[in-house]
Amino acid sequence: MKRILLIVGGGIAAYKASELVRLLRKRGHAVRCVLTEAGQHFVTPMTLAALSEDKVYTTLWDLKDEAEMGHIQLSRQADLIVVAPATADLIARMAGGLANDLATTLLLATDKPVLAAPAMNVRMWLHPATVRNVAQLRADGITVMAPDEGPMACGEFGPGRLPEPDRIADAIDAALEAKPQRLAGRHILVTAGPTHEPIDPVRYIANRSSGRQGFAIAGALAALGARVTLVAGPVTLPTPAGVTRIDVETAREMADAVDRALPVDVAIMVAAVADWHVDAAVQKIKKGDATPTLSLSENPDILATLARSPQRPALLIGFAAETERVVEHATAKRARKDVDWIVANDVSGDVMGGDSNSVHIVTKDGLESWPRQGKDAVAAQLARRVADALEPAQPMR
Ligand code: CTP
């Protein structure tokens, strides 16, 4: 049995809170209700008390309750706090960190997850102030459901209706089942894909990197709750869910984008960065008498530069694409670039552009060889390995 603290705000949709309490009780949850002052104009404490089979809390100033059970305790005895309906006013006060009634005091004092089901007039929902407040709540880690769309009590039409009680109950069950995310609060940078180095306005030097392994890693890290910045070379892959993507073309643009993304807790450089750029011609090179000679200059080594930077992340991971003596080259590369881990892959076969990968993880302490598996599986295993390394009991490198 899970304990839910339900905060009922003051809106016409408050009557649906009674139905929500009934549904949650039917699903086997214990429900304790807090009714705001405005909420009491729409639903009575007695209705909620009867349906929840518990006392209903309405005021911060009830001395008897303060003696019996402080409001801090009330906010922490639940497994989940649910705000339904979350009115525009309640959302604004939550976003501002106010504590001027029992509901907002509990929301400020709690250490438990919070789920809000908004309900308000469509103009209020679309108002920039509400948009800003909802974004703030989400950034603060509060789950804000999308309201339903349809005709409203006020005669208008659009998004703003309280989600149906069974949809709120489903969201509550999902929130109660959600496991704590191992990489929550971490900012991780991933580079992926090839770089293109222009020869002239229409031609470039490239390599066979598809970006798939790097994109899979970015997605796997985001799935564990990390804030992921993905600096991607020119590829046509979709952006994985929850990942912030920055598209670049050349190695020098990638170096700048990496620099701007700092600081990060972890950086994983999967990109196949071109080692050289061409002193590119301003106009298209014409097929003339002489065959042109390309004049190459070395690109910045993004990984090695980050390793020496004062902003070096706590965990710095490079990739090594090798076609022979894979572990030997990777071991030398780890030491030369002064990084924590090198993920080495043998690209002599069809790895570049293919679906699977067989990798070796070279660390300061030794070598792990993982079986050949799909790129998504490699990504998931690497994300878990990163989470292990960041946990305090584990050695960092
Ligand atoms: N890398 C980088 N910037 C570069 C070149 C490489 O950040 N200009 C990174 C890659 O993203 C990868 C690692 O360095 O994580 C190894 O890249 P690789 O091309 O295998 O290493 P090189 O230093 O270029 O060595 P070599 O080509 O001689 O094997």
C-alpha cells in the first residue's frame, strides 16, 4: 500500500478530486487530503474525509495538529504528493517557492516526489507566466501532467481541462513505480559522428562514422536520468529522447561546441574527429590544367585538450577506432591522451555504419573485454558502468 498526500486546489475541477480519491482507494492506496482555502469553495472537507476515510487538513494554523503532527511530518509521511487540480495560482506559488498556506508549506518542506495535474482556463494555461512557471516546476523535478483539451466550464475551448481521474491515477501509479534514476543531477557531454572538413564550398573530407554508437550512448545516459549534451557531427540520425543536441560540421566547430558545453561531470568522446583540415578554397576548384594538391593542417585534439583543461571532467572517456593491435594501441592512447578510460573498438570489419560492436574498456587498472553485442546494448552497459564509477563507494577511475 502506498501513501498519497493529495492537495486539492481551488478550481471548478476540484469536484473531480473526489472521484480521484475513490479511484486511488480502489487501487489500494491510502489517501490523505489537504484542501486549500479556495478548494473549500468547490468541495467540502467532509466529502473528502468520507471518501479517503481519513482526516482532511485545511489550515496551517490548527494548533492541535501542529502538536500532534507537524506540517513537515505531514509532507514526509507520504510516498508521493499529488496536486490536483493544480490551479494557475497554486502553480505560480509553487514555482516561486512560497509557503503562505498549508499546501505550499507542505510542498516546500517535502523531500518526496511531486506530481501536479493542472486545471485552468485555456488563456491562463497558455499565458507566458504560466508557461514559465510550469517550465520552472519541471526543471525543479516536479512532474507536471499535460492538461486535457476540450470544452471548458467557462465556455471556451482548448488545453487546460483537468486530466480525467483515471489518467491521473495511472500517472500516480507510474510515478510510484519509477525507480530513482542513477545519473539524475549529472551533466554528461557526448560527441558523436564524423566531422566534415571542407575542401572548397562543395567538397569535403569525411570518414565512415555513422554516429550510431555515440547517439545510442547519449540516449542510454539520458534514460538513466543524466542531463546530456550531444555534440553531433553531420549525421541524419534522430535525436534520442531527453538529449540536447548541438549540430556541428568541422572539428574546429566541434571543439568550440565542447568548450561551450562545459562544465560537465563526465565527457565521452565518441566522435571520429578528422585529424586534419584542408586550407579550403573560397571558390569551387575548377578542373584545370594542374591536379590540385590539398594542403592539410592538424585539427585541435578535442579529447587531449579537455584532459589538460582546468575544466577537466571527473570522468573523461575517449574512444579508439583501431584496425589492428586494438588493445595495445588503446592502452598507449589512454596514457598519451591522459584520459580515464578508452573504449577501444576494432573497426577493421563492418563496425562503422554497422549494428553491432565489440569493445574493450581500457582503464588505469586494467582491461575489460565485452562480448560483441548491438550498439544499443554497448551503450546501456557503458551508461551503467559510468553510473557505477560515479557512485561514491566506487573508485572514480
Ligand atoms: N579525438 C578528439 N579530437 C581529435 C581527434 C580525436 O577528440 N582531433 C578523440 C576521439 O573522439 C576519440 C579519441 O580522441 O575519443 C581517439 O581518436 P583516434 O582518432 O582514434 O585517435 P588519434 O589521436 O587520432 O590517434 P590515431 O588516429 O593515430 O590512432
